[in-house]
Amino acid sequence: MSLWLLFKDEMKGFYKSKVMLVLWFGMPIISFLFHYFQPDTEGIPVSSLVALLISSLGGILASVVLSTAIVNEKNRHVYELFLIRPVKRRNLLLAKFLAVYFCLFIATLISIITGLLIDWFTIGIPAETFLRETFESVSISLAAMAISSSIGILIGTLASSVALAAILSIYIGNQLSLILMLPTIFIEKLEPLIYAPPLGITITVGVLLATIMIFNRKQF
């Protein structure tokens, strides 16, 4: 089976899951309500705050979903059935990663558009600085979620218990995704659009490569 076929198969399962429904429909609602429950944002656009919120929540959920799904499949001996067919092991992991990340991308896009619309009707057309801050937040969000998702894949490959996988995903995935947030706090002149995507891609690719090597050596 090709990566594309595995990706479509994973998408059928993930986009109907309750977790993804919460992200796709819950986050835009939170984006809408956020403005009214916390009207004083000190000049920061709602869209920027929502981008940071969804990167944290979305990253944690993605990491937990991926890790627990892999552990469940290992315990049910699903991979034994897959490996009888001419399927590359790495494609099994990459299909899961890409499916969840695509769902996260859609959720982020919907939420950010909702935030921009709220800014449009409440503070007028977002100024150039507001739009820039929003795009910076989105770039950091997507990079952070990629790291969290890759960590979820790694934990799922190593863990043997669903509970352990969930706990480690919540703690480790969230902590490592903060790597992209900390530099902007301590270095004011640092441009997120310059460092966040390359750093996020580097860490994500590194974690995925390590996970694939481990997965290839596992006996099912």
C-alpha cells in the first residue's frame, strides 16, 4: 500500500473522531467567546491569542491521539496484519502524522479566520502590525504542533501502555513545543517567521527519523 492510500485511510478515522470534532468546531466557538469573556486584550488581536491557544491545546490533543492510537494498534496486533502485505513500515507512521497534522491545520485555519473576523468587526480592519503578529503566531503554532505530533508518534512507538502514552504525551509534547515560544520571550528582536518554521521542521524531521529507525527494528 502506498503512503497516499494509508493517508486516506487514516483521514477517514481521524476526521470523524470526537477529538477532531472538538478542534474543528470547538476552537472557532472558543475564538468567538474569547473576545467577550476577556474583552481587554491590551491591544493584542483576538486572532493572535487564538493562534497561541490552539497551538497549545491542539498540540497536546494531537500528541495524545497519535500516541494512544499507535499503542492500541500494537496491543491489538494490527501491524502484524499490515506487515504481511507489501507495506513500508515508515509509511504507517508517516500516514498517521500527516493525517493528524492536516486536521490540525484545518482547525487552526478555521480558528484564525474566526479571530480575524472578530477583529474586523470589533476593532476595524486589522493594522499591518496586527496582521503580522497573527501570521507570526500561526507560524509558531504550526511548528509547535508539528513537534508535538512527532513526539506523539515517538511515544506511541516506545510505550506499551495507553495510560503511560497519554501521560507522557501531555507532559513531554507540551514541554518540547515550548522551545519555539521561549526565544520570543527572552529575545525581543528575534523574528518568529525566520526561526520558528526552520526549527520546527528540523526537530520534527529529526524525531520522525529516530522513530522510524526504532519502529523498523521492532518485532510484531
